[in-house]
Amino acid sequence: MSLIESTAAQLHRQLTSGNVTSVEVTQSFLDHIQQHDEHYSAFISLNVEAALAQAEDIDRRRASGKPVGALGGLPVAVKDVICTKGQTTTCGSKMLRDFVPPYDATVVCKLKQADGVLLGKTNMDEFAMGSSTENSAFGVTHNPWDRTCVPGGSSGGAAACVAARMAPLSVGTDTGGSIRQPAAFCGVTGMKPTYGRVSRFGLVAFASSLDQIGPIAQTAEDAALLLQALAGHDPNDSTSSSKPVPDFLRAINQPLVGLKIGVIREHFGEGLDDEVAAAVREAVHTYQALGATVSDISLPHNQYAIATYYVIAPSEASSNLARYDGVHYGFRANEAEILETLKQERDTATATNQEATGKELDSELIRMYQRTRSEGFGSEVQRRIMLGVYALSEGYASKYYLKALKVRRLIRQDFDKAFEKVDLIVGPTSPTPAYPIGDKIADPLSMYLGDLYTVSANLAGIAGISIPCGFSKTGLPIGLQLQAPAFEEERLLQAAHMFQQQTDWHTKRPSLKN
């Protein structure tokens, strides 16, 4: 088996035993990226020289008997919404196309401490707003299983690079399904940890009460390896949990005896693709064959999850993105063009004997703000900012935002009640397999409904994972979503690993075409 065909756990064992070096592994993936990524656009930027230098340092320390971190020289890709010192962090946006952070995000520090080799930054929907990675200022990412289809989003590049064997591990973010849905579309494993399990310090915020960083990998074992490196309390993040982090790798092989699984009744209704429904039901049968007991459960307020999410998330986004004004950092509209426009307006007012409105300096500043934000943000980001500003505006905040917070609590209570009866909740990750590029980009509501099964976990703050469970007749992957109570990632990984020990869906790989 070639290096790029190996799982992260297999590579880790080879690195630890000295059968291969980190330089050899890193170079293999860099070569593969340079050969294929022009056809898939999974990466926005690469760290070729820095990655090889980092790998060489790890190999030297290992050869001299010095300690090596838990990742031991494994290459890792990082979504381009996570700050990396000295390297551009664009968030897939023109607004930050030249932004170079002066510090590393906590998860990047942890990756370096664990001796993960940073390959580069992956493509994404602009500011993580989207479900298809079509909203990037750096081009559309293509699904490795079918280049005419989307890879999902917003972590489309992070999922696509693992599916296409361009990285054994990648780090994504999940605000309403942005790890789990692209993992399902690309046939890989993706986990959204509990809110607070992984530090958000250095993550460029979309919706601060929903955002979470998590692993994308080929297998549950690989995801456990990466999550172990990422998780833990961070004093720089006030929402970071101080709960102890379990040994995910030690626990993953322990069988779950007497496992009780709940199947969400509401997730098997209108809008669910027949092939997805069949694959998920077959996956449930696999768990039954392993000794799990299965029962139907109800999440009655789940029907309000999309509406609730698309009030709360845009509201928080409108506040978080207010900082991008062209003054402090980031993109600024062409000042010469702004001044020329203002001169033309003054000349027109003078010629028609009309009074020029506003002070000249104020007009210039306001026009700069307007031009910067209209040119720097893409259409989807602008749409969500406007939704958020409206939901928070005077006279409407109590009608929309505050009511959404109340419904969010009801959604969390539904999960709490369900977990009194079952250990895990099982259902589809997405209503359909991946769809053609361009199919939904002009129909935002249709695209938003694709998050129907994933947003509730973010609203409730619980943990969720998507694992491959089948393929459509057209050869596109189908994802199974498992959800667990808060801080039960250990149980999720165990259950996902159990399934992958009995099936081979996670071993399938697309045939890359140039």
C-alpha cells in the first residue's frame, strides 16, 4: 500500500516504528497535491518549504532519541478560517485575501506541539457561510467522486482533500453541519465535538455560540487521533470547557455492550432521498446485528431548527463581521475611485444648483465603508449580514432573535429527553447525496434545507459525527450521522469504529481524473 493510500493510524504506526520518515510521508502528499489539486481546488495555499522543514526537524529529533509529539510527523491540512502565524488566512474571502495573522490559533499551536506537519490551508465557503464551497473567492472546490458535483460545505476543501488522498488528516469547522455534511458528500469521517471541547481562540468567528472546530479523516480511529491533539481547556477561550479529555484512542476499541440507539422519526419524512433512507436503515440493521437495541424517538421541535438557526447564526454573523470596514485591516476599496465618484457628485450638484449633502470628509468615509463591504463580501455573506441586521433591529429583536433563543432551548430539551432513553441518536447526515455544482446556488432556501439534520446539534451544543454508510446508484457517498450527549465524544468514536469494523464503506476511494 502506498503512503497516500494508508490511513493516518497506519502512517502513524509506520512513523513510530521508523519504517518511514516524516519527510517521506510529507513529500508524498505534497507531490500528490501538486499533481491533482488543480482539478479539485481543495487548497487555497500550501506550506511546501515550511512543511518539509518541520518534517525534517521531527525526523532529526526521532533519530536522536528525543521526544516526538502525539501526531509524530503526520501531515495535517487546516481550514482557511483558522489563524496561522505568518501565513495568509483568507476565510475564502476577498476581504481577507492578504491578511497574515500575527499569531497562531490555539488548535494550530496544539498541532505544532503534537508534531503535526502543516501542509496548507483548505478552501471553504466565504466566512464559513455556505453548504457547497461554491461561495469562495478562490474558486469552487470539486467533489473527488464526481468533479461536476459539490463537495459540501463550508469545510468542502477540508473534506475533499482527505477523500482525494491529498492529506491523511484535516481540521474543519462546523457551525451548522460544515464538517459533517461535506464528510458525508465526500465519503469520509467528520466529527463536530461538543461546544467547548476544542478551543475557538484564533478561529475567525461566524456565529460564536455555534462554531466548533473538529477533525476530518478517513476513519473513526484517525479522527480520534486528531481530536486527541486538538481537545482540551484553553484559558484564552472563555467558552472552553475544563472537563478532562478522555484517552480517545485507548477507548476506541472497547466494545459498547448494551448500546441503545434512537432513530429520529422526523428525519424520515418528506425531502429525504430514497437511496439515503435505505442506506441509513441498513446501517441501523448493522448495529442491531452487533447487539444494539433500536427504538424510534421523537425530536418534536426539530421542525423549527432551520428557522431558528437562520435567525441566530446571521444575527451573530452581522455582529462579528461588522469589524471589516476597510480601516483596521483587510481589503479596502480603491480610494482614488471613491474620491473621483464624490467629485463627480459635487460637480453635478453645483451644475444643477443643488446643495451637496453631508460634509465632504463624512461622505468620503461612508462611501469607503459602503464600497469596501459591497466589494469585499460575496453575495451569500451580504445576504446573511442583512438577515442578521434585520433580526436584531429595533422592534424586531424580540420578535425574531429572542424568540429563536427560546426555541433553541426547546430543541436542547428534546435532546435531553431523548438521551434519557438512548445512548446515541442515529439518522441521515444530509437529505441527499452531493448535487451538481450550480444546482442550488441561486436558490438559497433549497440549500439551507440541506442542513435540516445537522443544525440542531449545533443549537443544542452536543457532539455529532458523520461516517460513510453506502453509495447512491450514481456512485456518490452517503453519510450516517451519530449524535451523543455533550462531552460523549468517546462513545461516538467507539460506535463509529464498531460500524467501520463491520463494513468497508470507509475504505472506498475515488479514482482521481486529470
